[in-house]
Amino acid sequence: MSKKLPLAKHLSDSEYQLLMEVYANHNRSMGLDERKKFTLSDIVRVRRNVKERCLEVYYKSGDWWRYAADGTWY
């Protein structure tokens, strides 16, 4: 696995891969102006949520999403 983002070092390789894949799809779903607020460098925290089988991804703006094991976000 390539070098992980420092704030995601606690994730397993498979969790990190999920983060990167869902992030890429989520980012592509946004308009260009929206994308500027949600770059990888705008992520401030990634928290594992075992109960809901997702990663909670928090951004500088205060927004956050759940990135689910099935590849969706909500």
C-alpha cells in the first residue's frame, strides 16, 4: 500500500483503500466549486464506525459523511 495520509494511519489497508475509493467517487459526484471544499487535504479526521460498518470522514468545513463498506456515502 502506498504511503497513507497521516490522519488515516490508524486504518487497516482495506479500510484505507475503501476511504480512497469512496472519496474518489464522492468527489466526482460534486460540482467543481463544491470539490474545492472537499479535497483530501481538507479531511481533518477519519473515524472507524464498526457498528454501522463505515468510516466517518470529517472535513475542515464541519461537514462529514459516512463512507460505507458497500462503497456508498451518506
